[in-house]
Amino acid sequence: MHVDTTYLITAVVALVIAGAFAGFLSGLLGVGGGIVTVPVMFEIFRILEVDSEVRMHVAVATSLATIIPTSIMSGRSHHKRGALDFSLIKLIGPSALVGVVIGAAIADHLKGTVLTAVFGSVALIVSLYMFFRRDSWRLGHEFPRGVGGAAIGSVTGFISTLMGIGGGTLGVPAMSLFNVPVHRAVGTASALGLIIGVPGAIGYIIAGWNAPNLPPFSIGYVNVLAAVLLLPTILAVVPYGAKVAHSISKTALQRAFGLFLLITAARMLSSLL
């Protein structure tokens, strides 16, 4: 694949900057950074003329790979501030893992446009919820156990795997609806990203092992070069995002989350037109 040098340099700079932004948002919002890195990689791969059939798959898979170390660092930062609820992780984690496995298994059979539509649609719905939600909105006074909790976990894992994101985008609103304080929801979601990232990335590697027209330096659908460029700045900035998260108000945190999701959703959905 022939690539113009100027485009390549632009892609490298964009990935490094996106890594810093993703790391900050990961620490701030518990979203694993994928909500930033997936659309950025999607655009970069478009510029580099990566085949449209695999472009979104590679962006999603690479994002899941970067979420692994990001979630570890973000989770540790929130744990130090007492905002990581291990009882919730134990409750959601197993069913989320089941959802991840199912999502990774079927992702290879979906067209890139379907993954893009899923990403944009879910981001739009969640952004509107975060903008308009009220503290009085509750589905329960505590997070459900049994079938209810398992359903939330599995849906979170499944959709997050198709989107290439950590557990925050869906997990934070879900936990908030069941009376979990937003800072604790963000901290817990950051650790949930590890449960999603590891099996999700492995699944995409296996699914894309013999896929045609992958960009250079790819292992399955995971592009190692993009991951290597993203990770240093992501990891360097995560602690600062977590620190800011505990110094601003709950309302500001929710609106920041909603605004960013809205911008991202609009861009991804417009690419389908």
C-alpha cells in the first residue's frame, strides 16, 4: 500500500495527540479512551486508504488493545481515591465477559458500516441521556443482582466490544440509574474496561488473522503500529484525568461526558452518508 509521506507524518502526529486526549478522558470519565481513539483511527485509516471493509474493524480492535493498559492505570488511580467498587466489578464482570466473547465472535461477520452505525447510534443515545438526565431518574435504589445485573453486564460487554470502547460509555449511565454515585461509577467502569479489553482484543486478533487488505503491522485486526503510537501519551496522561475527575462537580462531569459523546456520534454517523 503506497502512502504519501505527508499523510503518514500527519497520521503519526494525530495518533500521538489523540493518545493524550484519550488518556485524559479515560481518567476523567472512565471511558477507556476508545471513544476518542476509534473515530480518530477510522479517519486516519481512511486517509491512508485502508480498505473500507476492514477499516472499522481495525480501529475497534486496536482501540480494545490500548484499553488494556489504560484501564489498569485508570483503575489504580481511582482506587487510590476510594472510587473503585470491587463488589460491583464482581457483580458485573462475569456477565460482561460473556457479552464480550459473543461480540468478538460475531464482529467479523458484520460489515464495517454496521460497526460504524452501532458506534454512532449508541454514542448519540448515551450523550442525550447524559445531557438531559435528572438526579431523580432512578430504576432502583441499588444495582440489581441476579438476572437483572447479569443482563446489564452482558449488554455492556457485547456493545462495548462492537464499539471498541471500555465499560464507561454504557456502564456509567447504567450504574447511575441504580443510584451509584457518579464518581464511583466512573472509577468502577475504568476497571471494567480491563475485562472488556483483554478478551475483546484477543477475539479480534483471531477473527482477523487471515483477513485480506489489512494495513501494515497488523496482527489480526489489531494494528500494532497505531497502538504503539497511541499508548505512551495515553498512559502518561491518565493520572491527570483521574485527578481532575475528583476535583470537579458531578454535573460538570456528566455534561463533559455527554458533550464529547455527542460530537463523536455526529462525526461517525455523518461518515455513513
